[in-house]
Amino acid sequence: MYTIGQVSEMFDLPISTLRYYDKEGFFPHLVRKGNIRYFSNHEIEALHLIECLKKSGLGIKEINQFFSWVSEGSASFEKRKELFKARKEAVEAEIKSLQETLSLLEFKCWYYSKAMEDGTEEYLQAMLPDKLPSDIQKLYDASHK
């Protein structure tokens, strides 16, 4: 069992956020002794899930809907699976977009290092768009889809 302070440190979340999640009903089996909340491994797993869904782009309202489906039991398996499938696809699209961004950033780091080394961009400009060194060409192409 963990105190709210320990869980706050574990997840790097403010205590107020954990209280808010509790108020939203995300921890229906949370143990309370007096005014102290005790988090079991069940609540820790729920927090991992909440944080995952938040990072995937869901808001509290949608996360609350998910937990409502959980309380419905096996009747909501299909809805829950579809939710995770949709979030997975959204995250994959975001990763693809971020990879294109990273490729452009890497290309520009190389470009300006080379420009500083040469003291000019003329040579580099002459290589664009398709006469770059092969490893750099891959970055350029990946960032210009």
C-alpha cells in the first residue's frame, strides 16, 4: 500500500491531481483510513492506464467513459478494444509525424555544420534536392514527403 504522497512522487503528479482522479471515480476501491488514502497495486495499474490514455490524447471525459465501460464488465470488451485500437493508430500517426520532424532537424544540423565549415551555403544549395551524401539524402527525403 502506498500513501498519496508516495504515489505523487512515483508518477510525478501533484497530489491535487490524484485527489481529482479519486473524485472522478477512477479509484472505486481505494482504501481510506481516516483522511488518508492508501493506493494498492490495483490503483497503481489504473494510474498507469490513465497516464497512458492522457499521453495518447484522451481527455478526462473520455478516460472516465473508459472506466465506465470497465465497470460494465465483459459486455464492453469490444468498445474498450476499439478505444485502444484508435489510440494506437493516433499515436502511430504522431510518431510518423515526429520522425519526419526529427529527420528535418537532423538534416538542418548537418546542413549548418557544413555551411559553417565551408563558410558558405553555395555548395550545399547546389546539392539540393537530390545530390546530397546518401545518409543525408535519406534524412532530406524523409523530411520532405
